[in-house]
Amino acid sequence: MKIYAFEVRDDEVEYFDYFSKKLNVPVELSGEKLTLDKILTLEPGSGVSVLGMNQYGDECFSLMSQHSVNYMSTRTIGYNHIDLSSAMRYGIHVCNAYYAPDGVAEYTVMMMLLCIRQYKPALWRIQVNDYSLVGLMGRHLRDMTVGIIGTGSIGSAVAKILTGFGCRIIAWSRHENPKLKGIAEYVSLDRLYSESDLITIHLALNDETYHIINDESISKMKKGVILINCARGGLMDTESLISNIENEQIGALGIDCCENEEEIVHRDRRNDIFSDREIAYLRQFKNVVYTQHMAFFTAEAVRSMVECGVAGIIEMSKGVKYPTQLT
């Protein structure tokens, strides 16, 4: 069979070359999104690998089925960009990727420290030789209560790292993780909101979690709460973030993602007219640290994502259930 990989970044190419040779499968690379017109050009019996910057639904999977392209891998852990019910309806087998949670967990804790130690205004000042300290006083993480929303692999890894800082850790998740016994105290979501000095969110994005952080939930939090999101942008309502930063209900915000970021993330927009007013306005606050969806971005993670993208399609085509198979 043949695999067509779309949305390929430069940093993925060497790993595609490696796994193409190792697994003895031809892989054709493209930096463009998989669009409907491209499906018509794919070889019957092939598979496609994508990232998360496009939506794949009924029309896409109908065309794939008509052309006997029955396998799709997404080189991401999140899969909210794929309509799994449509994939199943047309007999398309889909898998996502896996990588160790350490990279995102470490990045999340870094975000916490950047926010509580006034990193952004300090960096701005030093660029213009302003060495003053007024307004830069930080806090000790050990004296804070940290609330973790979602204790899957990444949320649990964050909790374990935080034990070294000595802070109080509380958590909410649909399913309690027995490995966190003695590390985190599970509480109701409302209690987590009311007791946490800092809240970090580690949930998949779906209909139930979309905008879980909104005006109502923020109103239940402590005045000056610090929020961290290294998961998915759609978990937080951007308008609510802006208004609650303005009224100082939110004391600091550390985000590696933002809703509606598809047209900017991982792209060089320096020479363009930047028209997303919400993102442009949100990022300008002195207490907002915003990075370019890179918490995952380590050599180890990229290698694992590409391996899943290639090996998953091969295994599914053999009728073998791949460990990350979704349909």
C-alpha cells in the first residue's frame, strides 16, 4: 500500500523517511491540507495521515470510501477535528497518535512559573534596559493550591511534577486515577474552582468540554486566579478570558493554544495583515503568556507522532487493531 501524509512540517520529514524505510512502505509528503479535491487523486487501497488544522467529516469520508482509501491516521493525540461517527459510517478506520506525557507536563509547569514570576513584563523591561522591580513581585508555588482539571496521562504527570514544589494539589476528573492517591485530593469541580489559586486544564475537546472555562465557571474562582491551558483552545471561551482579565478576576493566563487558531498556528504570519482581533488583543496583556501551540514539540514526541501516523495505517490495513485505533 501507499501512504499520503498531509500538513507535513519540516521537522517531521526525517522521521517520515526513517519509518518509510523501516516499515517498507512508500510515503508521499505534502505540506498542504487534505482537501476533497485531493482525495480524488489518491491511489485506491492507500491511507492518509493528517494533523489537526482541518476538519474531516461526512463528505470527506464518503469520498475516501468511494476511492477505497479506507485508513486515516492523525498525528495528534486530540481528534476533535475528525467526525468519528462519519468515519465509522463509511467504514474508514482511524487512529490517533501517542507520545509520552512528560513534554507537555513539563511545559505546563513552566507556564505556571512564568505566570507567577511576572516573566512577560520582566522580559519586556530588560529589552529596553529597565531594571526596576516595581510590579514584578512573584509568589511561591509551594504556598499555592493548584487545581488540575483532568487527570489522564498528562494531568497526572503534571501532578507528579508538582509534588517536588510542595504545593497543595486538588483535582477533578471523570475517572479518578488511583496512581495519584496521596498526591492529589479529588474534589468536586465547584470546590476546585473556589479553592484553587492556580488552575490547569487537561481535557480532550468535545461537545461536553467546549468552553468549560467561561464567565460562569470563572465567577466561581478566586479573585486573581491563574489559569493555564496547554491542551486545546476551545476549552476556554476567549471573550470570557478577555473580560475577566480586564476586571482582574483572572490574575494571569498561560496558554499554548487558543480557539480559532487554525489559520495561524505553526505558520509565519509576519508579513500578513493579522485580522484575528480576539487573539491579537488577548496576547497583548502584560499578564498573558501565549506561545505557539508548542507544548508537545520535542524530538521524542515528533518521532512518536510520525511513527504512529505510519505504523497505525499499516497495522489497520492488515486487520490488526492498533493501540491508538479509534474506529
